[in-house]
Amino acid sequence: MTTAIQQMYHQWKQLRASAHGTSEEDCDAAVEEMMRIEDAMLEIPSESAADFAAKVLAYTSHGDFGLTGDGIGQILREACNLIGEPVPGFDGKDSGRLPWYEMQAAETRMERFCELVGAKAPATLLDAEGAPTDELMDFVREQELSLDWLFLGDVTPLLRAYRTTHAQRSPAALRERVDLLAAAAGIEPVGIEIADGDALLTDDLIAFCNEANGSLDWLLTGDVGELLRSHRAFSEQKKPFMKATRNLSDNERKALVFTLRLIVEGADVDDAMQTFTRVVEEQRAA
């Protein structure tokens, strides 16, 4: 007799097959449904070893992923029930620490991560009460490591970060920023060259950015750091000017704006400022 778990596993296999060679949107939808089925399978008690094997195959995606994550406790609990042996320290409640198998998985992930980035792992991950150590938190902030991935194997934060970065650097996003910059500068937008799905940094693109007086970092990646630094520097430069003009009347400010406009248009600076000073003195004497 086909059990509910076997039926769900068959549906899961069909979704897995359909996820290959399809669009990113359809693939994401299939993977999301696969994960929903995996979670549902874990909630149903296995009626046989075949049911348990189906759960493991689906949860690990036929061995593509390890036995880590939120469902590992339920899988190990069923494994213990099948062989009739409890696992010492299974739930980890007495010590306040992670179960030994999750701690081992976290240490393995940390080792792999350090090999990839060339960093030295913290001496300890958790303190006596089961909380992340200060050394680990310093390491996480410095290396931008996800605690969800480290302790749970959850790649959701990593996927979100990748998608955010990819979206910001995609040709479509670059096209949008080029159009925005061109409209603000009052010039024609530049063409974008694409190779292997990525936009290329060309001489024409650099020349366009210079002509529009834009930020190349923002144009290529959406990074506003340079714009913020420029804004702060400009704000600091404005402070003496704002302090000097604070006591001017509305008419005097208008006269100053008119004077500055004359200077921008090519008037002699000394002559223009002398005219401004004379106008202000006449207004105050009136």
C-alpha cells in the first residue's frame, strides 16, 4: 500500500525534475513547493523504513545537501525509534547548548568557511550557557558570516544577499541608472554592452559618467557610499556660508543669489561683490 509519505515523495520528485532547465521564477516556485513538501513529510510519522528513507532522500535532495537544518532533530528522532536506541544528549535541553550533532555540523561549516576565506576560526563558538561567544560575534561581524547558516544550515540570508547584489549589478539595473543620470544631466543616455549576461565597463560608459558628473560606483553597482561622502563634504563646506548669511534679510539673500548668478555667468568677482555690498548698505541705511 502506498503511504502518504510515499505519495508526497513522488510529488516531490516530479517537482525536482521540473525545476531543471526552466526559468528562474519557475525554478524558485518549484523549490519553494519542494521545501513545503519536505516539511510536511517530516510531520508525518513513518510507517516503515521506506517512509523514513523517502524523508531522508527528499530532505537531503538526493544527497545534494547534508543532514543539517531545522529538520535534523525530527529525522534523528525517527532513526532512533527505528533502531530502538535513544541518542545521548539528543535534545540538548539539560545543558542549554545545541545538540551534539548540530554543534558538530556548525563546527564543520565554520571549518569550511575559514578554508574558503582564509580566516582563523574562533576558539569556541558557544559559551557555557549556549550563547555565541564574544569571539564568535566579532568574527561574524568582521567576516560577514550568517549565524543562521552557521548553526542551522539555513541559506536564506545568503540567497537574499546574493539576489540583492545581483539585482543591483544586473544590466537592467544599470540601464535604469543610466537613464536616471542622463535625465538629471540633460544629456543622451549611453548604450550598454553586454557579454555573457553581464554589463561591460566601456570607455563610452566612463565618458558618459564623467560628462554627467555622476558616480561610477553608483552607476555600476548602486553603491551610494561615494554620493553620501560627497554630500557630507558639501554640507561641511556650506556651514561657513550658512553662518555668514544667517542674519541677512530676504531682500539681501535675493541680492546675494543674483550676484552669485552673475559670477557664474562670467561677471568679474570683485565688481560683482562690490555691487552687492553697496546694495546691502543702501538697503540697511534706508
